Amino acid sequence: MLKVTITLEEDILRFVDQYAEGNRSAYINTLLAEHRRRTLAAEMIAALKQDTEEPEYQAEVAAWDSVVGDGINARE
């Protein structure tokens, strides 16, 4: 953990204090971790959507789809 100093507007600090249950750092860390998780998830979804729109990607998926089941139920 690193100790940092930040500046907050008074009304934001009152809000934090209202919900922080006495531990501002833990509350802010929890909020930021959740925001980071949501941001990364949204970025991944956007990247996957972009991939699915590219013809090269679609062709590659189609090629893999044609071999995906090869040998999966094979018996020796």
C-alpha cells in the first residue's frame, strides 16, 4: 500500500464520511476497485465486439469451428 494525499470537495468528503464507516481509505479503495473492474470489463466487451465485426476474425473463427469437434468423441 502507498500513502497518498488527495484533495476532495467538501460535499464529496461528507459523502465519503457518511458511507465509509470510519475507514475512508478502505471505502475509497473499494469504490475505485469496483470502478476499475467495471471499466476493464467494458473495455474487454468493446474489444470483443470490435473483433466480431472484422471479416478476418470471422473467417478465423469459422475455420476453427470446422475442426473444433474433430476427434473429441474418438475411441482408441
